[in-house]
Amino acid sequence: MINVDQDYDVIVVGGGHNGLVCATYLAKDGRKVLIIEANDSLGGASATDEFSDQFRVSSCAHWLFQLYPGVASDMGLTEHGLTFAARDLKTIALAEDGKHLTIDGDKLEGAGISEDDLKAYTAFNTKILKFCKLLAGAFNRRAPKLVESNLTDRITVAKLGLGMKMLGKDDMSDLMRLALINIYDVMEENFDNELLKGAISLDSLLGSHMGPRSPNTVYGYLHRRMGAVFGFAGPAVVDGGMGAVGKAMAAAAQAKGVEIEVGTAVSKINIDVDRATGVTLADGRVVNAALVVSNADPKTTFNKLVGLGNIETGVARRVKTMRMKGDAAKLHLALDSLPTFTGLTEEQTGQRLIIAPSMNYIEAAFNASKYGEFSKQPAMDISIATIHDASLAPQGKHVMSVIVQYAPYELEGGWTDEQKDAFTQLVIDRIADFAPDLKEKIVARELLTPVDLEDRFHIHGGHWHHGEISLDQILMMRPFPGASQYGTSVDGLYLCSAGNHPGGGVMGLAGHNAAKEIIKRGELA
């Protein structure tokens, strides 16, 4: 129970994974830290929930593939119980004719892949990883401001510049060119195989409100592939579901002395003469602190917790224009037994399965969402985690978890029960095109639209990344100018969520970087 008579050094609003990471580093530096989380469990969108009797599923994120190794090591996550049921899974792009494409690192198999595409993919993958390694040097530190003469920022820029120079003239030119165009054109330049082009395109835009022809999607692909630099050759399945990430991080935080209160909502960040002084809880209690760090997304932080009236007009305008339009839904199925996918063995069924047969298929799916409609033939990312972790369902039974693109937050007519049922059924029908016995095995189902994701995980617009991953919302532009180095225009208020540099994905780096910046500024000295 929170002791309201005690002043804390830092209050972290929200116990998502970045909030837990940030709190742990601050506590290791000797600070008295309190985390306040509205939900009854920690980890934010890294969650495991029971959606039907004895059937549990990773209810938002369902793969771990970007966790920064330095964060995992510093927090001792393995010692605090984080284990993997499977690592380095392959991605299998499902084909209508059963001739699927398997992507395993830089190797391709099946789908009549040509020798030309095999060679082109090896070269393409090598180049992408080069670019990712360059970006990695900027991901684990604050984004540089280019208009101020700060030594730390100049060093970061210098390292990026040197890294680009070391790429060589041709690769450097290619990086600058690719960053400004869309993934559709890049795929057309490099490959012939439609399944391959569709699979790479899907990875460039999952969780976003963009299609293959949208600008910035190449950067989206680079961002997703950062996991390869961080040691993940492919997606991992966490024992106990993604909620186990939050549990391990919470244990690590508490081991360093962090106090944690769950099931308690913060209604307001208190401001006194342009300085954050603590928080007011939903039950009216006031808790004071020298600093407040918000792990809520930037829009929620400023719109709901701070209040736009407490910030400058220019900052309020930037908050309003930040793009956070959720366009991905999550479908969970409880299955009486394992479905049979045409052309796949049981071992292959346990890999990452995607439905994205071509770039034009994905673009058509996106077109619907632009006009407030859900896609009639959506793209999907499918996990059957129980093949690796039987603890998630009763013996012999399974759970299927599906990320579905596209399902607009602002659906025309709203997400009524009728609309949700219709969308759920068409998603199931589409999966059944590849697994004909699926429908007869379903014993329960749950659809989480972006509106549901917003309600459950307190993410504005239900956007997975707390804001689009695009060139105008990355690095020194994330979340917006004036708040790009975790500090804000409100003294004593910092940000640490995925809405900040380096962005979404279960990396832990936004929390890591925010803590390092707070310590560096010496406000708590």
C-alpha cells in the first residue's frame, strides 16, 4: 500500500516494460522509486491473459524478438525467471496452393523460389543488417538534438556519420535513398517471388496505419529487424506467455528496492508553477515526488494526465498532430485440438505463420481501412504458442493468437457487437482457407479491436507502437520536437514509453535511455 505521507524521488506512472526498466535503473542509482500501475498485472502490452477457462494467451504482443541484451543482462531477467519455450523460429508465408515459403535467417525454402531470388535475398539481407547495425549505435542512447552544441549529441552524430562513412559510398547512398521510399518499390527492385515480397512488406508495417506503398515503410522494416542485431535470429516464444516478461522485470525492479502498486490508476500528474510535484490517484490520494516519469504514451500523458492547459500552445499542437491511429486487431482462439494447415507438418505449424500472399493483397487490405472499413481479406501474423508451451491450455488443447491487419480504430459505425462478430468470422474464414479443419476445433474466441486494446492497455488509439514509426516521428523527432530526449517542457516530468526514441517493440531501450538521461542530468543528486 502506498504511503502517501512519504515523498519519493521518482514516481513512474505505468508498469509497462519500459516503466519497469526505467525504474530499475533509477533504483540501482540509489533513488527511491514507486511504480503505479492501473491494471492488476505488470508488463503493459507484454501480457498473458486467460480469455476462456484454462486457455491463456499473449493478449497483445505475442513474440519476443527485439529485447535489448544489455537490458536483459543488467536486470538479470534470466535469474528472475524469464525463459524461452522456443527461440529463433522461422517465418512461413502461407500460399493458397500449399507451396509455402519458409524464411530462416538469410535462407529461403519452398514456393518455387528461384536461384536469382535466393541470391538477391542473401545480398538484401546482408545490406539490411549492415544498416541495422548502424542504427543500433543510436538506439541505446538519447536521440541527438542537432540545433544545440551539446558534446553528447555531437558524439552521437559523429558516430552515426562515421558509421555511414564505413558503409562505403554505394551502401551509404543506398541507405539514404531507401529511407525515403516505400517498401513496395524496394521489393519490386529486388525480387520476383510474390510470397517473399509480401512477407517482407508485412514486417515493414505491422501495427501501423500504413500499406506497402506508404512512405517510410522501409524504415519500419529496419526497425523491426533490429532484433537480428540484438541476438534474435527469429521470433521467440516466452514460457508462460509475454506476461512472463513483465513478471521477470517486476521481480528485478523489486530486488533493487522499487515499490510497486498495481490496480491503482493515476488520474492526474500534479503541476505547481510549471513543475511536476507528484500524482493524484483515482481515489483522490496525493503522492509527492521530486520527479515524475510517465510510461503512458505521449498523447495520454499530455491530454489526460497533465492537461493541455498546463503546457505551451506550441507543444499542445504537436501533441495533437502526433500520428497514433491504431489499425491492428488481435484474435484469440481456444482450440480443442491442433488444426491441420495444408502443406505443413506439426513442427512447421509451431513456427511464425503469416498470411500476406502478395504486396497488392496487403495494399488492398489497407485501402479498406483508409475509408474506415475493416479489411475483407486481411493480412495476418499467427502464433500457436501451445506447440512449444503446453501450460497455456488444458492437456492436448491449443491456443491460436493472430495479429490482424487492418482493423481501423475509427471504424465506420463503430465496433458494435455485430461488427466485431462479422470481422471475427471473416478472419476465421480466411485462416480456414489454409487450415480447413480449423472451424470445427474452435471452442472459444476473443477479438480485441484497437478500441479494446486502448481500453485494456491504456494506449491512445490502440496503437501498438505509441505512435507511427516513420521518418517524421523517429530519432530527434520522436515523439515530437521539444520532448525528444525524454524530458518535457514541464520541469520534473519525463517520458519513457515506446512513444519515445527508439520506438515500439519489446526492447526496453526507451526505459533504459530515459533513466540514463535522468541520472545524467543530475536532477536527483
